[in-house]
Amino acid sequence: MDNHQSGPVETGAQMDYAEHEKTYEMFLAGAKWGTIQLVALMVAMAAGFFGGAGLLGGLVIFLVLGAAGVFLLR
């Protein structure tokens, strides 16, 4: 709390907008790749549990869908 400002309170401290943009881009990338992997996992689990693909079939489906999602949204 030793960040003392000499200007008006409304303006606040100087912002590092380049760092904000970098953080936002990293957040969007993480959300995109995480969503791709979670969707692939859910489809693979559904195929393995309810579609009769079993563990190895679900694993193959997960790997194929994950790789396809990364390739298509790169």
C-alpha cells in the first residue's frame, strides 16, 4: 500500500496496456484450447460409456478430436 499517487484519485495509477493486452490474449488462448480439449473429452467419454467404444475407443476418439480441433483452430 505504499503506492502514493500525486494526481487526482479518479485517474489512478499508470497502466501497462501492453501487459494487459498480453494477459488478455493468453486468457483467450487458454479458454479456446481448454474448451477444445474438454469438448473432445466429453465426446470421447460419451462414445466410450454409451456408444460401446470402450476405453481404447474413447481414447482414440479423444486423441483424434483433440488433434483435429488444434489443427482446425490454430
